[in-house]
Amino acid sequence: MTAKKIYNIAIIGSGSIAKTHAKCINDLSNTKLIAVCTSSESRIQQAEANFNVPVYTDYNTLFNENLIDIVSICTQSGSHLESTRAAAQAGIHVLCEKPLEISVKRATAMIEACKTHNVKLSCVFQNRYATDYKTVLEAIHKGWLGKLLMGNASINWNRSPEYYSESVWRGTLLGDGGAALINQGIHTIDLLINAMGAVHSVFGKTYTKMHNIEGEDLAHALVNFKNGAIGTITAGTALYPGNPERLEIYGEHGTIILEGGKIIKWDIKNHDRNPKQTDLDASSGASDPLAIGHALHKTQISEFIKAISNNTQPEIDGEEGLKSLALIEGIYKSSTTHSEVIFS
């Protein structure tokens, strides 16, 4: 009997999302957390206590001194490219937290680096695995909604001033790439595009109203999809007390609305919904980023390992991760130029 392969995983980053990844790795039966890399000497002792594995401060040393199958990148968004390149050159598969990077150009360089060195790249959009969201996709793909007419995404959240002031990178252009859209909003924007299809154009505007940050704490956009449907996006981190993220899908035969990852409205002609098919693990980070659980992360890590084992493309690969980033970059460009941005 062949022994089950155990995948050695290292995490780059030691913050709250790194802890989420560590929980998943420790829960799974075919993964082992072997090391963590933190960006500061001052964080070593705390990281050793939190993760109970060797802690490094240089990822090149980490890669050289360990046999690693997968690296989980959980650092500030604007540093993903460099660590991904180093991992790819070392032959290590890359699981990267959203967004892939702070620009399409840098994210594309990540994708190319992984292709060049024949390693797999996946971007973390764990909400695609939520039971209720998959029910929405089923309705769309089976044609129950008929022709898609409109898709709206609202991520009207709140973050305290301390959320930004206690971090050296949150809300900065180099570290975060922006704020409410690229950090908080991107998950729901990914779901919107995945459900509605490719984007033709966008006209958007961003604002910084309440927080002392470089990025936006309010944004809105009008979206035109290539299939002829229309849509809207609103996002914020200055909207007290913060409401659960909302996704609205309208078709010629009905409407589905998700809020906080759960279906709250299902009204489709001739298609009732089984109320037992709901996601008990759904959660929202509307006012607290730590309120999001780790069950869906664990599902995505399992799917990524399956792709590596079977030598298939990950369900959410680099190209998939690029789609929401491109739309958000388009909104930023539109806000700066005061014009509609057309996608090829």
C-alpha cells in the first residue's frame, strides 16, 4: 500500500491571515506546516509562539534550507511578486492571498514566473467554495435565471482608524494598492465577475472621506458586461457600523440575493430552492476582519493540493485571480481620468 503523500508547506507572513492558513494546514491530514517567514526580527519570538515551527526572516534562506512543496504567501499585497518569483525559481508551488498583486502588470509577472518554472499558482478566493454561492452558479449555468440582466456587488463595510494606523501598509498605494476595493471589496467583486461573466467596460469613482490613508474608503462604479448585462459596485471602509457584503443577480426569470455569504432571496419562476442547502460556515468581515472563519480556506487549499497531485490546473489559478484585479485597476483608472475604461 502506497503511503499518502504529506505536503510540506511554509507560510510567508505572520499576521492574522497567516494564522488562518496555519489552522487549515494543521487541520488537513495530508499537509504539514514546517516553517514561517516573518518580515521583522522583532516578530520572531511571537511567531514561534503562535505557529510552533521554525521562523525565518529571509524567504530565500527558508527555501534553501527546507524541502517545501507549497508556499502560502500572506504578506502585504505589494510584496507578492518578489516572493513568488523566488518560490517559483526554487520549484515551489504558490498559494497567494488576494489580491495577486497591486497591479495587473505585477500580477502578470507572477503568473509568467510560475509558468516559466513549471509550478502552479493559485489565488485565494475562498468564497467561491461557499455552498450558497455554488447554488447561485448552478442556477445560472442551468439557465434557471434565463438571460442575465444585472449584477450588483455591495461591500459597505467599516474599519476603525486603528485598523489603518496600526499597520505600516494598509491603505497605502505601495503596500495595499488602494484600500476598500482592492483589499476588502475584491472578494465580492470576484464573485460578481465569476457569476456574470467578462467585463466590457467600467466607469467608476473613488474617494477618501474619513480615514487618513492614501487609498479609497468609498467607491462606486457602473459596470457593463460583455453578455449585455449591466451592474454596479459600491465599496467602503468608512460606513459605520458596516453591513454584510451583498451580491445581487437578476435574470429574466428571477432574482437571487446573497448577504454575508448566505442566500436571503431566491425568487425564480418554476424553481424552488431546497432550504437545507445552505452554508452554515458563511461569515462576514463587515466590521471585524477577524470574524471570517477558515473552513472555506481549507477547502481551497485541499483543491490546490488535488491540482498539484493530479497535475491539473487549479480551479482558481493566476488568470482567475487577475480578473477582479483588472476590473479594480480599471475603476482606479476611470476615477483618475474621469472617463469610461474599455476592456479588450
